[in-house]
Amino acid sequence: MSLLRISPSSASVKALLAERAAHRGGIGGGVFLAPPRKNSQPSTLAAAAAPARAGVPETRPSDGKDFPESGVCRALPLAAPASVSVGFCDGASQLVSSGKPWKTADARLVLEDGSIWRAKSFGAWGTQVGEVVFNTSLTGYQEILTDPSYAGQFVLMTNPHIGNTGVNPDDEESNQCFLAGLVIRSLSVCTSNWRCTEPLGDYLAKRNIMGIYDVDTRAVTRRLREDGSLIGVLSTEESKTDEELLELSRKWKIIGVDLISGVSCDAPYEWTQKTDAEWEFSQDSNPAEKLHVVAYDFGIKHNILRRLASCGCKITVVPSKWPASETLKMNPDGVLFSNGPGDPAAVPYAVQTVKELVGKVPIFGICMGHQLLGQALGGKTFKMKYGHHGGNHPVCILRNGRVEISAQNHNYAVDPASLPAGVEVTHINLNDNSCAGLACHELKLMSLQYHPEASPGPHDSDPVFTEFIQLMELAKQNV
């Protein structure tokens, strides 16, 4: 029989425990102290309200008096320009300042459509701006937090219960968190995973990442599905009015901003780490000869590199602005263009690099790399309504009709109608029939719009790494 590991060590976790105990009547000998749950529909700024929705009551804007004093804030640089401040959040001090044994609403999510969502904060606190997207993954929130492709975005998790497994150093997909903030329904008051080394709230606070909970994430998700991705502002600062936060959300832009340069490495380096033996699931044998792959870091995830290393590749990772001429001097067997955040049309230097390498060396593009390949081949990309974010997207391989469940994270897609003759659409997303993969036998290139390393997510697409190995081997044989 295994024992449940509970680690309510941090102040933020203790605050949550006190709050939940109050709701259960666990304070004061069973007296029910917590207020009843109120309707979680957002208030709306009267001067800038979005059109009323059927069945959604419009309420007057809050006067802000229900917010306790905010903590000390300090500046945090963003991948995308914004005027914001972020500091550390101590849940226990908020209980003291509110004079109540439960945590009260001390944060706002203000969307550019004028809706205001009251919430409770964890992690860092202050004011932050970003694009709000929803992720439908059931697990793997730590991998999502450290995916550089989320730079400049607030990630709303549709799975209501987050934080129950804590965090650990082995599940990092990059060396830091690049997202703007985390929006969840319910924050777990304890952890129950043997690999856990730290609660989620403490982890976010140390990395200056804001989080909010007690949000009606289903209602926000429906709004995003209906209206598309929206710019939002998270704030715990009482001094900022709703009108000021709304103005900030409407001035801030993410379209046309180069987010890649803010997440890429500064200099080339060698990657040698393979997938740990306890996590290895592929039975494919490695090639007899080690193949050299140059991987362009547009926000590359560690597990993409691990999968290539596990396939027997020698990997050199280079910055996003690394010249194609320098790559060719390395005489690689293949080039990988990685995943990354933002608008592919905002990085013409990356498109030019792809153009200079196409036809000269086998190429594999993933996510952002797929979109850059599409543009380099003469195609166009467009911004999707709300993108694909989650580990449960069905994709069809058109060559054989096989269906894979894939992990995806992108807001842009390649327009297949704009591609020239000779470029084959190899995969489609079965949710909306969008282009999910490309190939050109003559130019020895292949690409996927989604993440074959699937961290987090299912492993259906892992064989594509073997396909890239085979593409490089055929090129060496001049086939």
C-alpha cells in the first residue's frame, strides 16, 4: 500500500489549506465560516462592454474595495514589449491582511472585450499582459509552463484540477518559464507524487510568473472559442483601475512581434543527453553511422533534442539568427527547424535562412519550423481563431489513412492552397482540416505542425524521428 505524500510546506499552500478548512467548517469547531460561492460570471466595463451574451447577466463594475493591499512589485522583462510589473506573492500574508481565515479575491483578469474576471492569485503578483489561450491537456502542466512556444501568452488550463503533482526538475522543457501567466480553476492544496520537489505556487513565485485560480475557466474558454484569442491583463494591484487595465490590454499587440529572438540560445552548443532509459519506449535501432544534425533554436524543447539523440544523432544547436552559410560549413547530414512562439511573418530573417538551406541538405521542420518552411516554399501563413493547444488533437496521415493523437501548440497555420506544385500536404488536423504536415521528395524536406516528441502528450507521432533519420540516410546515398 503506497502512502500519500503531502507537502504543505509553503506559505501559499498553508493559506490554501486554511481556506479549504474554512469552507469545510474545519475552523472553530465545525462552524461554517466561508461565504457561499457566488456567480462567477465576469463584470463588464460599462463604457467598453462587449455585446451581451445570451444567458450571461451583465453586472456593474466593481469599485475595487474587495481587493487587499498589493505587495511590493519589481520589474520583469517580457519576451514581447509591455509596461508591467511583477513581484512575489505570499498567501499567508493575504489571509492576515484580509482578516479572514480564507483567501479572498485579490486579482483581476481583464480581457480586451471589456469583461473582468475576479480571481485569487498565486505565484508572483503585480500586473502582466499577454494573449489568452486555452490548453486542453489533462496532464503535463510543468512541461507546458516551460514550453518556450508560450512566450507572451496566458495559458488557461481547461482541466480544472492543477498542482496536484507539484513540480520536479526532470520535467522541464527549457531552462526557464517563458509564458506570461497561468489561469486555472482549482489549485491543489497538496501534492501527491513521489517525484515532487516543490509546490506549484512556490515554483511560479521563484520564476516571477503570475497565476490565478478560482476562475470559471469553462466560461472563459467558451468566450475564446466564440470570439477567438483575446489579449488580457492579469493584475493584483488595487491602485490600477479596471479602465487602465482595459486600455493596456487594447494597446498591447502580439501579431507582428518577433518572439523567437527572446527565447533562442545566444551561441551554438552540443546536445548529448538521450531520453532516460526508464522513459524510453521506442524499439527502433540506431543507425550504424552517427548523423550530424544542426538544430535551429527558435524555442526548442529539450525532449525534441533527447529524441534525436536517442536516434543516434550528433546534435549542434544554433541560435535563431545563425547564418545559413555557417551551417553549411558544418557539413551537417540534416537540419532541424524547431518549434517556437509567435507570428512566423514577424521573423523574415528566419524565412530567409530556410530558403538558403532548402534543397542543399535534408530538412525537418516542427511547428514554427513547419510554418517557416511553408513561407520559404512560397506559401502563406495565417492566424487561427484560437489555435491548437493540447495533447489530444487527432491528425490523419494522408498517405495511409493512419490517425494519430497529437500534442499541439500553435496559433498560426500554413494555407495549403498557397503552396506551389510539388509540395505535398501529408497530414491534416481532423478537428478543422487544417494543414498539419508537408513534404517534398525532390527537395528532401518534411515537416509537422505539431510536436512529435509529445511532452506532454501521447507518443503516436514518435516514429517521425526515424523517418527523418531515413531521409538523411537516403540523402547520403544520393537516392
